[in-house]
Amino acid sequence: MGLIASVLFILSVRLVFGHPGGIDVDEDPSSLSADRIVPDYVTRNAPLIWLHSEDPFRPSDLLQHIQHTTPRIDGDSIPDLPPLDLDNLELLNDVRNGTSHVALTSNDDVTTWPSWMLGQTPDPSGRIANATACIVILVEKSARDLDAFYFYFYSYDRGPNITQVMEPLNRLIEEDGGGMHFGDHVGDWEHNMVRFRDGKPTGIYYSQHVDGSAFDWSDNSLMIQDDRPLVFSAYGSHANYESPGEHIHDSALIDYCDAGQLWDPMLSANFYHLDPDTFDLTRLALADADDAVETNQTSFFYFKGRWGDIQYPDSDPRQKTVPHFGLKRFVTGPQGPIVKQLVRKGLFPDRRHKKPWVQWAVGIFMSWYPCCVRGWRIWMSATVVVVGVLVMALCVRLGVKRFRRRSRGYKRVDTEIPLNDMTMVDRHDRHREEEFTG
């Protein structure tokens, strides 16, 4: 009996205190789908967003965005649809035309910047009132590991203009007048992902255009305030960065970040649990929430179409093209969180964006530009290249001459000493040897 009592005591101690990192049993990620309560550490370590001080496009309410757009496929509206909201948006997946998906197309001319497209500015506490502009999706990787995806929604993404193109490529775009922005689109999903182990954050991912950056939680590059990482949203594009200032992306473009307006996404968020095997999404509630969750509001997640207009054709008077590069002023809006590789091994998505050859070429050129191409350096670099080519040509020429000389030498020997003459010489030598021995 004493042995059994000892074993039971040890097991009870391990059950209470044995969770590595001191995580409470009621916050074990494995219980998320059962109790439907958001673990405290998910909000305690959630990002805080610094919006750019001059960015006119603020975080936007998802439902308002849906209500100010019309589902279209190949430019045509879809008849007999019910009023759409977060609870039924996925029904649009049943409407297909070949490979084309439905696009939530703005009811207004986007060049007029209607008020709904500008979003809402947070109040001094960082709250956006009566709006859902953030979606938090929790993905359990194991009983100890959890990935928390914090998605931020904006109704409009404004691309760069001449001031955001690095020298010397900006000179090529100046021919357009320099004022036009390119790469604009309706609808914009950005996100951070924080990885937790035993309720403690271990790393964070920042989405940036078609790629992103990732850091260990202990990285000195991160700015942490009250256990929450600071995120700086870039002007217009809303790409997420770990620090203010200028950030280079796509080899030659600049994003501007500053601490303009603080936004706490947790004050205007919906929370969900995603089963990585079945992809079932379940609505969660905060532990201190006053009201119970009335509806699931999960249908929007499964919508596979576009959250903005399809790229306008060149015949549309609103559409413009950047000379030399073929970049369009307006491009197609993005897909939603369902395509963001929510089940991943590392902090980065498992399938990274592959750069086209043009971007590789621009990257190589821009890496050489400051040291070897800029200003007078181009003449020195050109001289080095020319000298190098001449030296290589000279070496090749000398090598060819030497090869030909050797080839001619072997032929000359063949001509001067034919095989029959060699036989006669051999007989003469044997005759002299016989006379000497005789």
C-alpha cells in the first residue's frame, strides 16, 4: 500500500506542477476545441500595431466591406443571392466559371476614395469602435505547441509611387510624371504569426507583400512593450515590420513606417480555433467576455474568391501602366486567410514565393549599384570589365596559337621521317653491327 500511495502522490504532483514552462491546465491548448475559450497568453502576447501617421487607409470592418461590394465573376454580377455576411460568404464558392473565382467588387469608383474604403481611426486607447478589423486564428500543432495568426484587414491597399522607388530605377518611372501609384488594390489582408510553446512565445512572423520576415522572440531586433511585440504598418501597403523607418522590399521599393497611430487589434477582434487535420473552424470567446458568442461567423474564412476588384483592363480609363516595367496602377485584390498556409513547420510558410527572373536581375543590379555602378563608379567598373574581357581574349588567342604550333610539329615529324626510311635505317645499323663483330 505504501508503494501505491507513493506512486499516486508522484503522479498527482506531475499533473499539477509537471507542465513545462508553468502553463496552467486550463490553458492547455488541447482543450481549446472543447471549452472554446481563448488562452490568456494569446492576448497577453498579441501584437500592437503602429499605423503610419499619414496613411489615409485605416483598418476596416469586414462586414462593412462586404456590404459595400458586389460579388462578380468575369465582371458579371451574380443573380438571386441573399444578403451576404460573415456567416454565409462561402456560398460564393459554388459560383464558378472555369478557373475564375468570384471577386468582391467595389460598388463605388475606387478613385473617389469613398469613406468605407478609408476604414476607421482608432481612439486614444487603440480601440476601433463597433468594428471587426482583426481575426485571430489558433492552430494547435501539438498539446504543447500552438501558432496564433493575427490577421488585420484593410479595405484598400495603396501601392508605391516614384518617391518609393530607389535610384536609379526611379528615373525610368519619372517619365510618367511620378505622381501615379501602382499596384493599388481593393481589400488587403496582413498578418503576424506568434508561435507558442507551453504558453510562452518563441518566435514571430511578419507578413510583407509576397513574403515576410521572422524572428526568435529573444531577438534584439524586436521591440517588446509590456510583453507585446510592436508592429509598424507601412504607409499605404500595410506591410508589417519590426521597427520604424525605411524598409526595402522587392529589391528596389521602399516602405515607410513610423509610430503614428496606435491600434490594439485585440479590442476589435474575433477569435477562432482551426483544426489542422480537418480545417474545421470554431468560434472562440474571451474568458472575461460579458456576452456569449451569438453566431459562429466562420463562413467568410472558407471563401476562396477575391476580397477586391479584378485587375481593370487597359481599356478602363482608370487603368494606367508604368513605362518600361509594365506595372499596372490597379491590380487584383487578394484572397483571404484560408490561403496563407496556416499549417506550417517553421515560422515562414512552407512554400515561399519564387522570384521571377526580372526581380532576380533587378536585385543583382541594385546590389552592385552603390559600389560599382553609381555615378563615376560606372566608368571604373566598365574599364575593369573591358580590361577583363581583353585579358581573357588574349589568353584564349595565345592558347589557340600554342595548340596549333604543337599540331604542326607532329605533322612535320611524320613528313620528314616516313616509315619506309625508318626501316632502311634499321637495316643499315644492323649491317654495321655485323661488320664490327666480325
